[in-house]
Amino acid sequence: MNSHPAARFDDKPGREVELDVATQDCMIHMGPQHPATHGVMRVLLKADGEILAGAQTHLGYLHRCAEKIGESVDWLQYLPYTDRYDYLAAMNNNLGYSLAVESLLGVEVPERAQYLRVIVAELNRIASHLFAVGTYGLDLGAFTPLFTALRDREEVLELFEKICGARLTYSYVRPGGVMNDAPEGWLASVAAFLDGFEKTWHEYWTLIAENKIFIERTANIGVLSAEQALAWGCSGPMLRGSGIDWDLRRDQPYLIYDRLEFDVIQGVGYRGQVGDCFDRTFVRMFEMVESVRILRQCLEQIPDGEVLHEEVGAVIRPAPGESYVAIENPRGELGHYCVSDGTKIAVRVRVRSPSFCNMSVAEHLMPGAMLGDAAAIIGSVDIVVGETDR
Amino acid sequence: MGVLENSLPESILTTRVDWMVNWARSSSLWPMTFGLACCAIEMIAVGGPRFDVDRFGAGAFRATPRQADLMVVAGTVNFKMGERVKRLYDQMPGPKYVMALGACATGGGPYHKYGYTVMKGVDRIVPVDVYVAGCPPRPEAFLDGLMLLQQKIKRQRVIRAQPKDVIVPQGTEAHPA
Amino acid sequence: MAARDTAWGPMELNRAAAQEAAEALRAAGWELELQLPNLPLIAPEGEAKDLVRRAKEEDAEPVWRGDAFLLLGKAQDLPAVLEHCRDELGYALLYDATAVDPSVDSAELKLIYGLRNLQTKARLIVQARVPKTEAVVPSVALVYPAADWHEREAAEMYGITYTGHPDPRKLLLPDDWAGFPLRKDYEYPEEYNGISCT
């Protein structure tokens, strides 16, 4: 538990070489421009032959000073920046930040807004998981999953475009509620999308669970034990893939999640061991099914009414105080630690991003794996570099 | 026909060398897979089934700069990455083109004022041929930028040597008076 | 399912956990203070807008809203306290470790550690203070490996030295970066390696 990458990385590996040949460790730079790093991140791999002896992650190639900006601009002006640290799940980021600001303001948004927030967040979760599974296929050399996943993802983006006008960076969920009510017929088109998606989901599942190459490359690879996942502060599919029953939507319920019925998906060792790369993908796949369940219930329950709290205007002055609010982002626990001194500019906006913590354990899964598995391990973490570096 | 200017009987085609080479270059741009940030997701969407960049001959995304002739700088470049961007650009074989996709690559974008590590535009380290506006640009804007670049390539002279690595101000080359 | 009392989570549960942990840690002999917010979680009608103005007018005692947290008397106790929380109180997961610079005038930096208990579903925030001029604090990366990257980030952003950290390199900033960006008195650089920053 207490061993450390630096110590392990610089020491001579403890592996005994059986053949009587002189071997030399080979350093391989993976990234920052490498398609399998999902952005710009550098992993320095130490390979002994084809077996990895260690890995060291280097971050910072997309550090965009989000936290400094958070304490330089207005509370509301910061909202568009939240879109940009996890650009695959921008609705969820808006939601996390908005809830943190509301916790300092002490306002609960109207019911209809809470339902709309859950609807867009879950739609975004489907889009993000589709992209994660699709690009993971690409990492392993398969093009088909990505192109089919993009097809359904575009449908979700179309829904978002109808409700807020943007494809990727929405700023739709804002402190005090949501930007505007759903246009007429929008909820019906969500229902229509769900009907279609339930059918195509089986296509994706077949592409993955029945694909021998995919199974060979992910099952029993990069096994993350439950103890390791806890010690390294993992969250989301990374934690649940290792068999830990933890989901903030159920265990620290926010918005109206306590009125909804859904299961928390855990890794079960479907094709290999609990906590391997396949299990993490398994969790993502079945979370999409749960999201569909949640969405159906929301569409049934959503009441009429206002969507923006009347006391929250353009300039926000939250009460002084400190507050940490976390939500379940597609990648895990997205937390905002906001400190206010009662003025219109924050003292501190700390972003606890799920990819950052999940990535910190990836380098510990590398030793002993084959060189080709490095891409499989990094891909299974599903990082967004905008979020690890902020 | 339309592809080549004149055609004689017995399968003999005549054309100008400039025209021929530019036609080939502009219709088979090979971009480098170089996603930096948010804009990269839109770049991938352009490669996807709905927008299908293959229609413009630019769908062969290469993972290595050695095989690419278009570098799409899709996202925010910071100082730590800037060094690598320059190195990747230097590795590309000529003729090579750069597209600055989105507000960040063009001029720092939303990070211009408070982003202490953000480079305020990628044109400070590599010459840029096309700037595409948006944060992030829509896929249609990406395609528009691509077509502008193709227009620019079609105006190039192949036989006569032309100066390399000169930043051409936007609007003078792609939109001749 | 834990009880939800606000739209942003079960705050009463977290507050009760903080009180419980404070008693347990005091009983174990550590010096600490329990800081409880004095404003209600949900603002009464009309207050969200006017609170700050009224607070200024009346010149009343300071009010604050949000999370309850434990403030340690000595920052040197951090690793031992967190180890106690992990082993005795069941806080198995460290979700965040960071720092806050309250203002330019403040002489101290606040260190913030967030812990989660997966059994009781509660979370706990532990804080400590270090002087800005001599920001040295023992690392908790050996207690919770999760703190490793968080502390490296806080170190480069605030200029805090974590003694005993197993890998004290810079994480996000370039190796030759000068200054600590998240300090309130940080001055933006003019240029970096010959490239203008403005």
C-alpha cells in the first residue's frame, strides 16, 4: 500500500530474468500526442522486453487555470468554464457547480427545474458513456464501436441543441434552476429517443460482450482490487467496477434522485475477474440502461411550474461560508469546494475531478502488464484530460 | 469530365502541372489526430457518420505527424504543450498546413485574461493557414474551414519556389480581392 | 438510502458525523475545534438576496452557511488524525486534499482534507492552518495514497512543502515555472521562455 511509483520507477525492477541474456530497460514515451491517451497526457513506460516494469504519468499539458479563473470572475461568469473541464459531460459539470453555489445561497430550485436537471444529466451520462465505450473500442483497434456510438450520441446532442442551442458546452443548468423551460414537444422527443436507444443498446452490447478480440484484450487485464480502489480515492465506474457498492446518486442523494428507482451497477467479473478492464466497461454499459430507467420515471413524474428560482438573479452574492457539494458525474465524483466571503467573486472554487483521482491509480496497474495493455488500461479509466488538468 | 481540363481522344489528358498537383493535394488532406481539448470532440464528430469528413477527402486521420499534412490544433495550447506542438509541426513533411480550430487555438479564447499557462494563440509558435471561430466550433464550421484551406491550396504555385513558413494574414489568401 | 434534506445532499447527516468525529477525536487526545455554520441550510424567503446587505448594515456578528468541519489545533497532527479517522472511525476514502488562501492579508493558508465513510455514507472535512511564510506540513500520502497527486498539486499552486511526500515533483505546471498561481498575491507572468503571456 505504501509503495510509491517514484520509488518503484527509479529502482531496478525486482523481476528475475530467466534467460541468460543481458536485458536493458527501455523507456517509452506514450504521449502527449497519442490517440490512446484521450487527449494530451504523457505516460512514461518502462518496459523490460515486452513486459512493463513501471509507469509514470505526467500531467499538465492541458492545464487551463480553471481554479484561478474561479476566484477571478463572478459566480455566474464561471459557469461556462465548468462546461470546459469535462467537455463530454458538460451538463453534469454545470449541475455540480450550480448545486455548490446554491448550497451557499441556501436556495432549493423549483421542482420542475430539478426534474429537468436530472433529465439532462442522465442524457449526458448516456452520451458520455457511449463516447467512452466507442473510443475504448478505438484504443483496442476497432473502429465500428466508435462510429455506431457516435450515431446515437448525435441524437442526444440534437436533443440538447433543441433545449439550449449548443452541442457541447451548454451552460444550461445554472445556479437557481435551469436557463429556460424545455420547448414544446421536447419531452416527447426524449421519450422517442429512449425507445430507439433501448434497441440499439443491444447492438453495442453485442459488439463488446460477444467480440472475442475485445474480451481477450480487456478481461483479466488491469485488475484493480477493491482495497486499491479505495486507497487511491477512485470513484464512479472505476470504483464500482471493482465491486464496491457506492453511488452518490443513491448514497448522498441530491435533487430528486431519492424518488427514483434504479440499481447501482457493480463489476461482477463478467468475462474475467472483478475489477478488470472489461468490468469497467460492463459497468458503463449497464449504467446506460439504468439511465434509461431513470429518464422514463422522470418523464412520468415531471410537474409543471417555474424553472428558475425568483431570488437568483444575474449577480449572485452567496452567504459567507464553505461548502463541498459532490455529484455523480459519468466518470465519478465531481465535487466543488466553494468558499465565499459574501461578495460577488468567490474566494476559492476547488474542483475535485473524478478523472484526476481515477488516473492516479492507473500507473499502478501497469507493472507486469504487456506493453500493448497500456492503452487498454488507460482507456478503461475513461479520462478526460480537461478534467485531470483543469 | 470536369476533373482534368482537356481531354483528347485515345485517353490522353492534358492539364497544367500546378492545377494537377494542387487538385491532388487539396482533395486528399491527411489530418493528424491531434485532439487537445473540447474542440477535439467536435473534430471526432466530424469524422463520425453524420458529418463524414471523408466526403472532402480529409478523413484519413493519421496518428503520426510523419504521415500527415494537415495539423488541426483542436483546443487550448498551454506552454507545456506548446513545445510539443512545435516539435510535431517540425516533424511533418511539407507541404504542411495548420488549422487553428476554435477560440483557444486562435487567440486564447475564454482563457485569455486569467489563464496564466495558456498560450494566447497557437500562431505564436507555428504558422496558421486557417482560423476557425467558435467555442467549440460546430462541425459545419470545421468543414467550412477545411474548404477554405482547400481553396487556398488550389491557388498555390508548385513549379516556382514559394516562401515557406510565412504567416499569411487571414483574408488575403483564401479570399482574394 | 440516506435521508435527503436539501437538494444538494444529506447535510444533517454530514453535520452529525462531524460532531461525532469531533468527540471521538477529542477523546483520543487531539486538540481540535468543531466549526458549525450559524445560518440555516435553506435560507428563509427573501434572505438569499438580501442577506449580505443586511449583515453589513447591522454590523452583526459574522454569519456563515455551508459545511461543518473540524479545525485541528496543530497542522503537525494531520497524518496521525487522519490515520485515526481511517482505522478507528471508518473513513476509508480520502476524496480530496487541497488548500485555500483566504485573502491577500491573511497570514495563514487553510489545508482541507475530505474523507468519506462508505458504511455510514457520511463525509467529514478536516482543516488545519499553516503560516504563509513557513508553509510546511507533514504529508498524508502515506496514510491515504489518494492524497499523493492532490498534495503535489497544492504544493505547486500554494507553495506548501509536504514533508515526507514520496514524490515531490511538480504535477500540472512546467518544471521551470516560477511563483505559486493560486496564492492571492500572485502576479501574472509577462513572458515564459520568450513567448509573451499577454
